[in-house]
Amino acid sequence: MTSLPHTRADEHFGSWAADHLSPTYPERAAWGTAQPLRAWQQEALEQYFRTEPRDFLAAATPGAGKTTFALRLASELLRRGAVHRITVVAPTEHLKQQWADAAHKAGIRLDPDFSNGDGDYPRQFHGVVVTYAQVAARAAVHERITRSAPSLVILDEVHHAGDALSWGEAVLEAFGPATRRLSLTGTPFRSDTAPIPFVEYVRDERGIRTSRTDYAYGYDAALRDSVVRPVLFMAYAGTMQWRTSMGDEMKATLGHGDTKDITNGAWRTALDPGGEWIQQVLRSADVRLTHVRHTVPDAGGLVIATDQAQARQYASLLHSITGQEPTVVLSDDAGASDRIGAFAQGQQRWMVAVRMVSEGVDVPRLAVGVYATNSSTPLFFAQVVGRFVRSRKRGEVATMFLPSVPPLLALAAELERQRDHALDREQDDDQLLDDDLMAAAEQGDREDREAAPFTWEPLESSATFDRVLFGDAEFGQLVEPASEEELDFIGIPGLLDAEEVSDLLKRRHARQAARIRDRPPNQEAPEPLYRNMREERQLLNSLVAIVAKRRGEAHALVHAESRRICGGPPVAQASLQQLRDRIHYLRRVVDRR
């Protein structure tokens, strides 16, 4: 195979074909960009070429231009003759094509159709783009290619090399002989403790081994540089009611500080396509998209669903709301990549996907998102938000609609936080719910399924607008959807700078508070006492059942314990406050598990 033609030795790395690759490929260059490279890309390249290390880890927020940086570095290493072959390893099949197209713009020819069975790639290419799964399937093939000539390996979203022990071992085997390795990440590292190949770990002051990044460009810095969009998080609460697999009817308010079991049940109920909560949130999100399209005519929306069945049902709901058929992207569909590409270049309002659009896929016109999934890890959340922050022109604002549950609100509030990968951990990551634990809680164990007389069933849900999160501030208060107060926030313009967003939210918050304050008192009669008592007894009995099951005790013993600790008569004679005291006590017991 041939290498790229060399240019004059006195030319620097910003002087050849890669100069013509837009920092925001596949869209036009960022506004006011006088130089082909953004400041962070130039700084990172200069840092790399000061020492030219064998391994280099660059962490840059989604939308900042990691692909441009990597291809510029690759082009210079090829020009200098430091490497003659390039292998890019990407997380998904769709990203293989995306990398190859971007490399073509930079004058680098990469083959995205390479198969392990080919053994090698045609001489007219400079290298290949493969997936981590492809490497894991036949690591020896890629090791042979790596050894055949001085090679640069670009590991895109390198945390995927730790998805399975066999994957990490395969990456080490295949690319251990590489002359240079560039690792890229745009999201928080994995929440588990599997070491990531070619990443250096150092002990911090507590002795915890933490990944060391050679160059980091976080969301907060990118926002200050106007490289990415500001993100508004629209949180929606509401009342949820469901039946557990043991037949208990539960009722809870989404967003209250309940136990994990109750939070999971309320969250799951909210996402049920047959319930009012998700239907109202989709309607509000579409209203938001309409307002954004007044100033950004091609703006699109994306709904991230938990599974394929819900994705199809959400698409049906959007069709009835908008009168337009949304694009549906399912991971096992052979035409998914083509549909993503067509949506990216088109004018359609909505796309619905499960996980395929969660990482690395560039659809720069996405401006409104609905987080309709129960995934709660920092990694996945950041991947989803990353689909919306890519900026095309100054002032574009991204908006995410999400359930008002503590794990997601915590992640939204810490969007600007820089995370590293820790190999040692004393407790659960950031006290957030874990996806596997949530799945297990939904399914129950084998004994539960055999003994359960009922099937878990969502019964009823309603939505209320809760608040807006922007940076580390919160705005607004509980109001009914489709009200003037909700429109104050979802109707803000789609083109605003970060400072303008903050100022406008403060004014809208003050206006909403004044309007609510001046409203005549609600003359509706309060709920009858017996209804409140009935609901509190149901909740108390459900918590007693949870504690009794975990301890292997009779329900009566748990009732007696709560009565002894909190005081008062038996449940049938207890006052409303006495019932609530026992509920509070049992919630603490459940949370201590």
C-alpha cells in the first residue's frame, strides 16, 4: 500500500488537506471562525507534538470537534512519515461510515466496509474503520494489520473497550504493537471498574486509581467559547398509580424523595405510553419545537425510548399530535443508518430511537429532546444530551424534557462537571440509580415471579410542569401543563446566548411567581379525609410488605415495629399524621438496605 505524498518539511500540521475540514463537520464552520481549527484543537495538537507520546487521551465534550482534531493529528503524522497506516475503532456500524466520510474531507482514505474475512484492505486506502465488536471477534487479524507498518490507532469513545473483559483483551492484543494510539472520549467514563486499555491510572489523595487525561475540554469551557449550545432541562412531575406484582396498589408523586422502589415504580408508570404523563410531555415538547422552528426552521426533535415496543408507541402518539409520521430508528433494523442520515439532512419534526442515537451520531439540527427512558447512569445521560449540544450558529438553544426524578435532576445539575474513570470505589457512583439495578427491580427475582399473583401494571398517570434547570440554577414552580405559566418557559425563543437565556429565565420566573401570588384563592373543596387516609394506609401497607419480604418476617412484626418506634394506636385507629410518621420511618428502613 502507499502512504500519503509528503509535503515540504517546513510546512506545519495546519497546512494541508485537513485544513479544509470544518470543525463542525458535516455542517459549515462555526460562526466567526477565522482559523480552520478551534482554539482547543490547536492547543491540543501543540501539546501532543511537544512530546509526541505513544498514547494520548483527549476528552472533549460532544459537539466540540473531536473528529476534526483526530484527523488533523492523523494527517500530520502521515505527512511526517511517523505512521503509514491508520485504524479507527468506533462504537457502532453507523459511526464507521461517518468517520470514513469525515476522513475523506480531510484527504484521508479510510475503508468502512472492511471485513475480518478480508485479511487486509486495498492498497488505495490509508486505513480502515472498524467497531470494537469487530476487533473482539478476530483480534489476530487486526494485530497483523497493525504490525504490517507503523500504525496510528484512533480509539473513538474508548470506554467501549471495557464493555466486556474479552473486548478489552482483544483491543490490547490487536493494538499493543501500534506506533501511536489516540484515545478519544466525549462523555463521562464507565460507571463500572473495568480498566480501559491504554489509559493511564494514577492514585489520588485518597488512594483511588483515577484515569489521567492528557487534554480535557469540558462542556463548561465549550459553552464559554460558544462552541456548544446551552441546554435547558424541562422537568415534569405528576401523580402516578400502579399495581405491583404482589397486587398492592401504589400511588406516588413523581419527584418526591421516595425510596428507590417507589421512585422506580413511579418513573416506570410515567413512561407508560398509555398514560397521560408521557402524552402530555410529548405535546409540550412539540409546542417547544414549534417555537424553536420560528427562528430555526429545520430544528428537529428526538425521543429516546426504553425499548423498541415503547419507541413504536411513542411514534404513534407523535403522529396523532403532529399529523406527521416521525422517523423511527431501531438498533436491529438494517436501514437504521440510512434513516438517521435522511433525517439529519431533512426537515421532519421528530425522530424516535432506543439507543442507536445515544452516542457519536451527528444530527446537528436536533434541538428538542424527550428523555423517555429509565436509564440513569451518568455515561448514558451524557451521551443523550451530547446529541443536542452541537452548535451550528450563535445562539441556538437545546431543550431536554425529562421526568422529575432525583437521579436525572442530579445529572442535569452537574452537566458541567468533569468526570474521570475510577477503578476503586467505596460506594455506588454518585448515589445514583444503576441501570442494572433498575431492570432487576422491575423484573423481580425468580421466587417473586413464581409467587406473584399479579402482573406489574401501570394504572394512571398525570403530568405537571415542575421546573427548569439551567446550569446550577432552577426556575419556575409546579403548574398545570398547557397553562400560561408553562408557556412562559417552553415558549422562550430558540436563538439566545447563554447569558440571555439566564436573564430571560429569571424574568419569567419572577413573572410566574407574581401571577400565581395574585391569583384568587382556590375555592375547590379539599379531598375528603377518608380518601387521604385510604391512600396513606395503602402506602404504609406497601412499605411494610417490602420490609417484611426483605427480612423474611411477618407483616405484623413490621407493623408492630413501626408502631413501637413512632407511637400511636393500630393502623385502623391511627391519625393521618401517625400514618405519615410510620411511612417516613419505613422509607428510611428501606433506603438503608
